[in-house]
Amino acid sequence: MGEYAMRTRPPNVLVAGLGLTLIDQHLVLRSDIVRVKIVELNEEVIEMVSPHLPRDSRFEVIHGDFFDVLLQLAARGEAYDTIIMDIWTGEDSESISDFRKASRLVQQCYPRALHLYHSFQKAVDTEIVNSHLPHAAEGPLSFVPDCYSVEELRRRQAAKKKD
């Protein structure tokens, strides 16, 4: 979860899913983060992990469905620089369907925000990288850390082909 906190674009962050508060424990360390709004569907999860949430005025937890809350926040004009979705862990058809719905809604409501999808981030990163490489169809890359530039990725892919 530290990776998502490092990748987060400040100052305003929206998090879908409370989980075990791991992302929150990392975000609280960032002084450039002004506001973190967390949306959790399950009230039992909120009650269970509330004692472990950072005691910080920048953090707010909302009980509700992320899809509904996202539309309400956008309609009110609330701005977010990063949206982290930490809700789905499976690769079953329902999880994938929810991921696609969330992806579309987030893009529709906050097209300029950085979108991070916890369980699916490796697939998203790989898809983005492959879409920028000329011969991606010949051999898609597996997950590539975000510290590489597209030029470096092209160089590495060319070197792989030579081997």
C-alpha cells in the first residue's frame, strides 16, 4: 500500500474502501496531502477498523456506496487529485464488472485525477504501457514499475527481443 501512497498526487484524495486502513497509514505520513475522504460500504468494517484509523483532521470516513457517493461528490463540485479504489480483490466476473463500472464512473466524474486501482493496478499499468509500445501485441509486458520511462521500456523490450 505504500506504493499507492507514494504514487498519490496531492492535495485531495478520495479512497474507495476502508480495508485494514493500510493506505491511510501511509497517506497520513504525507504532509502535502490536505484531505482524504474514504468511502466504505460496510458499516461493520467501519466499526471494526475505526480504532486503527489515523487520528488526523484531514481524514474523513463516509458510510455509503462508492458509486453513489462519487456521483454526489462530483455533482457538488468537490475536487480530487487522486482516486484510489481499494475495493475489489477477486478476479471473478462480478469483481471485474464492478471494476469496469468504477473505472468508467471515475473517468467520467474526475477525468483529470490520477486513478489507482488496487487489485487491478498491475493489469492497468501493463495495459497502459503496452498501448504506448509499438510492438506490444507481439509480446505484452508483465507488470512494469512506474519508475521506468516509456523510452526505457522500449529499450528494455528491444533488448529482450535480441536475446
